[in-house]
Amino acid sequence: MKVVVTGGAGFLGQRLIRALVARGRLTDAAGQERPIEQIVAIDSMQSGSLVVDERVGYVNGDISTPHFLQHVLAADTDCVFHLAAVVSGAAEADFDLGLRVNLDGTRALLEACRRQPRPPKLVFASSVAVFGGALPAVVDDATAPTPVSSYGVQKLIGELLVGDFSRKGCIDGRAVRLPTIVVRPGKPNAAASSFASGIIREPLAGEPAVCPVEPDTALWVLSPAAAIAALLHTHELPAERWRASGGGRALNLPGLTVTVAQMLDALESVAGAAARARVSVQPDERIKAIVQSWPARFATARAEALGYAGDADILDIVRTHRATLTPGAAA
């Protein structure tokens, strides 16, 4: 079995590849379990420590380039995890870049899948940013997506394309709407939600952090481990079970509703008052406008019925991240 991971050199891509290597087997679109013989990680750049395994290969390139994708996917790709994206803040700041990567790149990838001799499975990492504007107090499986950011619009279009290519029999596609992932290791990025990891990660490393939203701001969050488990579970769900669950090809994932204040309480509980004191609140109207357009409370009955699970609480997420900071721990 050949597996392609776009955004494969990134944080989630590397965690996913590590999990795939450890797992060793996946089911194909026909429902047959097969050994993973090749994992191809596509990314626009590669840096830092990458997963090394004889089954894993890395390719630099632009996913919006059809000829590049056709060469990498060739005619032997069985499944694709599509994680590559220009993140929320960057997509808002650079409209053309967001369109090229998030929209044109997704379309080019789907077209490359369409040319496979057998329809591959495709798992698309979407986002809760597809929701926005006037929303109910709790978003549920019947709530219509109404994005108010370029990133959200681009992700929603991606979902619709995944659904239509699946309807046409080109792929077996599944789109999952990821909550804000906390805690991401590494450095801050251009995502509007980047601060949600920074206000935990930096203080635990003894560094100051700036929070651009008020402490009562609520977020819908998910840990990295739970996100990877969700992506794998999405891939392994039988096609008939996915279809029977209703709701089309896109799914809201379980998560936790937490306020910034609760995140800082958890930080203090794990690392003490000195760590919390390293966080300063400096509201940024641009970031606030994006973050506060996202819903923070969900009812995820469909996902739960399909066997998805979220995290226990924010304290457990912070403790788990701190444990990765010990020498020899996995990132």
C-alpha cells in the first residue's frame, strides 16, 4: 500500500507518519487490510528532525502544480491524507497565497486522485473555521457552515469538492473539521490560533508569551494525540458506516470548550504561578476578529456515534505536553 501525506514535514504530518509507521497496516478503499509499503510526504519545505524509516520518502514541491502531483502520486496511490494548508492568519493576510494552496492545491490533488486506476481513500483535514457569523449557542451536526474568513471559505470549498469527487466515484473522501490543536510544539506560526499553544508552550520553556485575546475568550480545542487518532479513525471507518451516519462527507470532531483563563489556570496548576506570570494579555483586534468568529461550543453526536473521542480536560492536555519536554520524549 502506498500512502501520500501532504504537509508531511509539518507538525501534524510528522506525528501522523510516525503513527502510520508504528501501525504498519491500513485498509484500502475496498475494505481490505494491507501492509503499508510506502509513505510519501509532500511539503513545500523540510526542516528539523524528520521521521526516518525505509518506507518513508520526502518530496519538496507545490501541491498546486498538477504535473508535480501526477508524478508523485503516479498510478499506485491507495490513500491520501491531505493536511497541507496556508493557515488562517496567513490566508487572510495573503489572499492569493491562500487561494493557490488551499483551493487550487486541493483541486489539483483531487484531480490527481481522479486519475488513479483505483479510487483512493482521501482524508481531508478541514477546520471549525468553516463556521462563523451569527451562530447558535451550540453548533451541532445540522448547523450550516457560514465562514467569514478566507481560510474558512477555502476549507469549505475543499469539503464540497471532496464530497463531489466522492459522489462521482473518483475517491472515497472524508473531511473532518479539526478544532484548534493545543499544544503545538515548535515556534509560533501565522495561524490566528497560534497563541493558544504559545501561552502554554512558551511559559513551560521559561519564555514570555503574548495573548492577543481577552481571558474570557472561549475556544474549541483538541490535543495533538487526539487529532492523530481522529485522522486514523476517519481513514479506517468502513465506507458504508460513514455513509449510513448521514451528514454528508464532512464531520465535526469532538473537542473541549475552554476559555483562555482556564488554560492559564491549567498552566499554573502544572508549572506554578511564575509560569502563568510569563503570559501578558495584549489584545490584537485583527486576531480577535478571526478567533471570535469561530464557534467554541459543539454537540458532536454523529462523531461520537462513529466512535470518535476527544480529550479528558485541558489540565491533562497541558500535563501531556509538559511530559514531552523531558529528555528523550517524543515531540
